[in-house]
Amino acid sequence: MRDVVVIGAGLAGAAAALRLADAGRCVTVIEARGRLGGRTYSRAMGNTTDLVEFGGSWICDWHGRMKSHAARFGMALRPTLPVVERRWHDGDVLRRDRPVAADKLEAHLQGLQEVQADSLAMLGGSGRLQTGNPWAVMSFAEYMEAKGLPETVCREFIAWWTISGSGDITRVNVLDALHSASKCGGTMEAMFEELTHTIDGGVGTLVDRMIAASGAEVILGDAVVEVADRGDHATLHLSSGQIVLAGQVVLAVPVNAVGTIRFDPPLRPAQARLAREKHQGRAIKMLLQVQGVHPGVLVTGEAEGLRLMFAERALSDGSTLIIGFGLYDEVTDTSFAAMQRAVTRFFPEATLLAHDWHDWIRDPWSAGTWVSHGLGQGPLFAGPEWAAKGRLHFATSDIAPRESGWFEGAIIAGEAVADTILGINHT
């Protein structure tokens, strides 16, 4: 019988395995995919040898656990390039001087200020799930309508939403977007400034090193299909037919993949409901290798469904990597021709060399991107609902007590579960 089995080899699972191993526990990690990393996915782009992030990319200044792990495994932090040029596409023309025409500028700025005020009002509260907030019962779309925001502000707000949260604006709670902006002055422009660093060499590489350092037995390409708590142990049934016995089990898979596993006894009602409904994170992240664009250019607007593009850095062959974000259901054509049109709309001087992306929505082991709360789903993410249940422990960034949706939240969640197994109480 294994001591502790961790289901899921993403950042939360790696953090749990490492914390347990550091305390002398033996760990087995089981991953349905044929690779480690989960929703972190670092691999080469186009014809280059440069590792790029097909999953999450950035960390913030206050993400101390991520910084600590990067330092432990000798991985440098690469500062995010500052925005050296700002462009806006207002639906008609590409602007480089101001976001809108001169006669619309006053109304545009007033609308932005109203959003900023609502964002800053969330500071000091209980994160983005503030049931007492007057906007808590409104969708993103309903909020914009209730505020009477100009179309130009709505366009900008949605553009920033694609990078800070994502999801159908008629189904997601607006507090996610307002809370994201609250940490950096409440402005949509400043939201980008919180994305201060990436991990040089790839977050996927960091996960690899964390799991290797844990000394964990690793089983790849074999999905857990059932977890049964037998009282004195847990029994795991794998898709290969293998049966694994465990003293403790850490379920470190995204909320949206929980429904791929049967549980005996069943999950709590709130857990089962969230597994059925799924959180609403539905972003698309497009990686675009181009020539003719200098790094540091940031553009918002709409192009083939993509609403934000940032020329993130120069690649080793002298080309430039542009990262584009959109709402998944708005990007209906991901062909080279469509992406060339998108690039031309935002960067007329550019030539598209290659494009690539990972479909996290159709990936059965994620079934979504970073967490985004649907209307009425707030209580389903509450901490008590995801507390340990017998020999089963839950760890994912989606339900992290702090920094949920971020790499940092994944580490916090994984380490918290490990501490529970180890009997460490931080209260």
C-alpha cells in the first residue's frame, strides 16, 4: 500500500508531493496525461527552440511561494517587458494616440473611473466572492448595462477580462474582474502591471523539478476513474485496470475535471454540483510568432475574436512572440489565415510566421482555463465544502483560500493539504 497518492501532476500536486517528501513521507503521483505539468505547459514555439507557455504565464510581485520554489530549483525570474507602446482598436480604426476619438474621450474616461471606483471598493473585503457586494448578483454583461458604460469602455473592459479571468460575460460574475483590478489601483491599464515576471525556462520545467525532488513514484498516462474510501485505506481504480491502495489521497485536479472520477462515498452536494456545472473559465491563449514588431507593444480591441495582444519578447531567432487572448466562444476560426488577419488588424507592420495554442476547453483533464466564477456559484467554492473528507484531500488553484486561479494559489492549496496530512496546524 502506498503512503500518500497524489492524483494530478500540476503545480498543486507537485507542491503537495514536495512538502510531504520534505517531511519524510513517500508519495506516488498519478497523472492522466502523458506529461507532467497540468495546466502549466511549457514547450517550443514554431521552428524555434524557445520554450513558451501554452498555459499560465505570469506571476506577481506578491507571489512569494512561486518565487521561493523558483529560487530553490535555480530558475531565474524573467521580468515582464514594460509597455513601450500602447494601441487601441476602436472597432473602426487602429489608434496610437488615445483610446477613442476626441469627442468621445470624456465619456470614455468617466466610464473608466466608475469601474475603478467599484473595483477599489472591493479592497479589504473577503476576496472576489463578496456576497454583500451590490454587484455580487450581476453578470459581467448586466453590470456594464446597469452602469450605462459607453461601448468603448465595454470593449476595453472585456479585453482586460480575457486576460484576468475569461468566460461568457452573460454567465460570469463581474466581481472576478473588479477584484483583479483592485490590487493594482483599480484601473484596467494597471492590471497589466501586476504581471511582473515569468519563470525563465518554463513553469512546466519547475513542476518537473519539484516532482523529481520529491522522489515520488510517477505513473503517467493512466487516469484515476474511481476513488473509494474503505475506512482504513483508500482504493484507487485506474483506467488501465490497475488498482492502487493508499493511506491518504490528494485530489489535485482542476474542479472541471473532478467529474471524470467516481467517488465512494459520494462527494458533498456542493462539490458534486460544481463538478457538474463546472466553473466558467473559457479563455483562448494564442501564441503568435511574427516579424516586424518590436517587443513591448500592447493592443486592445477585437480581431477575429482576440481582444488583447502583447508583444511579449524577442525569440532567439530574432522574431517576436505575441500573446493573444480572447473569449473561447468568440474565436471561431483559429486557422493561419484568420490569425494573419488578426495580427494585421492590430499590427499592420507584422508578418505572421507561425501560430500555436492548446485547447484547454476540449482537454478532458482541464475542461476549462483559469477559474472564473459563474453566477450563483460562489458558495460552491467555500473552504468548508472542500475540507478533507475521510482519507481524501482536495488541492487545486481553483479552490485555493488565497490567490485562486494563479500559480501561487496552486502552491498554497497543495502545501495546505500536505500540512493537514502531516498534522501541522497554522491557526
